[in-house]
Amino acid sequence: MKIKDDFVMRKMADTTVVVPVGSNAIDFNGMINLNETGAFLFEILQQGATNDELVSKLLDEYDVSREQACKDVDIFVKKLKDADIIE
């Protein structure tokens, strides 16, 4: 999986957001706010990663159980797919 090239992550003050650029700016309404963990996963997905790689990186970075990491990654990836941000 990989974040589509037409979406970028930007930090504005204390908030991290994903915004569309290029032709997606017309079709995509608004922006997506990310928390710290979401921004961490989004950065990894910009280079491309599998679910297992995301879980592994999350376990390396945060003190969380494997079960919770799997659940969080699944929820995050589903939201990105629903928003058509990931390929």
C-alpha cells in the first residue's frame, strides 16, 4: 500500500493534516486531521508498506500490544481507503 501522490501531509501549528494537491484538490472536499500516531503511519505509507510492516513499526515506536497495534492499523488503513487516499 502507498499514499497516492496527490496527497501531502502538512504540519500547521500543533495540527497535522492531509490535503489534496493537483487534480484531487477539485474532487476531494476538505482535509484530514491526523493525531501523532496517524502522522507516524502516514509517513511510512508515503514510502509504501504492508499492514504487517505498519504493525511492526508501530510496535517499535509505541508501547502498545500487538493486538492493539493490529486493530489501530486496520482502522487507519480503512479510513484512508474509504477516503481514496491509498493505493
